[in-house]
Amino acid sequence: MKEKIYDTAELVLSLLLTIGSLTFFRACDSEEGRHMACHWAQNAVALIGIVLVLQALVKMFIRQNGIKTGIAISIFTLASAVIFIPSTAINLCMMKTMRCHTVFRPAVTVTASLLAVVSLIDAATNLKRMEKDK
């Protein structure tokens, strides 16, 4: 039962990261037909979000604990990497009052951090379950 809760939480947070980065906590709008620097950070977050959604979906239908643990570790790694995309890996706009600094970056950081924590707990739980089954 717990594993279904973790699987569902990982899927929901991955969907929130992907859909949110393209809609309600998107980066700055383009100006005069040109994209600002933060647009590319938004695209990178959305792309990794799609990969996270696919991993979470696959993980929901797999029954083997070893494979589920590996996917949970992969989700943890990608979620941790997403935290550093806005402003560290890809620069955001120069003005700190822009939408990418006030909405996009904090939302991505919080969502990806929650996803990393859930997937880490899930991986640890699966490892304990595998040890117990030996």
C-alpha cells in the first residue's frame, strides 16, 4: 500500500513540475518575438519533467522491488538536478523582480525538492523491503 502512495506522489509531483513549468509557474514571456534567457531554463525543466513523468509511470506498473528501487534512485537524481537548472545551469533574467526569479525558480525548487525527498524515501523503503525479503 505504501509503495502505491510513493508511486502516486512521484507521478503527481512530476506532472506538477512538467505542466506547471509550461503554464502557471512558467518563466518570463517573450519580448518582441525574442525569447529571454529564462525561456531555455523553462524548456530544460519541462523536458526533464517529461522524463520524470515517464519514469514514474513505468515505475507504477513494475512489480520487482529491485527495478523500482533503481527507478526511484533515477527520479531522485533527476529531481536533484532540476533544482540547479534555473539560475545555476542556465541563467535567468538580469532583473531580480522578473517572473522567472519571483515565481518560476522558487516553484521549480520547491516541487523538485519535494520530488527528491519522496523518491529518496521510496528508494530507502524499497531497499529495506528487499533486505527483509532475503
